[in-house]
Amino acid sequence: MTLLAGYFLFERILFILIALSGVAGAAFAATTRDDAYQAGDRQSKWIWVAILVGSAFVVVTRVPFLSWAGMVAIGVYWFDVRPHLKSIVSGNYGW
């Protein structure tokens, strides 16, 4: 296998893993309480589920520009929205 073919295989596997994290995020978003999204001043539950499922789809299909935007949306959910909602649901309020 050439170096270029190895790079493309690595890139494809990475995109699939990111898409799977989007699907897992959609599952977590669907099982989170509705009022946590309102308390956290976030978009509604089903909007986040749609964003994550749509992002996973465009990442897997590797739509040129949208796949990167989908990766950003998945990252925003995992590193901003979910930790905030998790702290609200567990009762940890504060700055």
C-alpha cells in the first residue's frame, strides 16, 4: 500500500468515527430531558437531534464543505452543549 492510499484509508476511518460520534450524540440528545435544553438556553431537543443526524450524514457522504461544518456541529454538541446539559440535569448550577 502506498503512502497516499494509507492516508486516504486513515481519513475515511476518521470520518466514519466522527459520524458515529454524531449518531451517538443524537441518541444522547434524544434521551435528555426537554426542560434541560430550555434551562441551558440551548436549541430544542429535536433540533439538536436533527443537527447531529444531518451532520453525521454529510460527514459519511463527505460532501466537500458541509462535512467540515458537520464535524464542527458534532464537536459543539460534545464539547459545549452536552457538558452544560449534563451539569444542569445533575443539579450543578453555577458559572
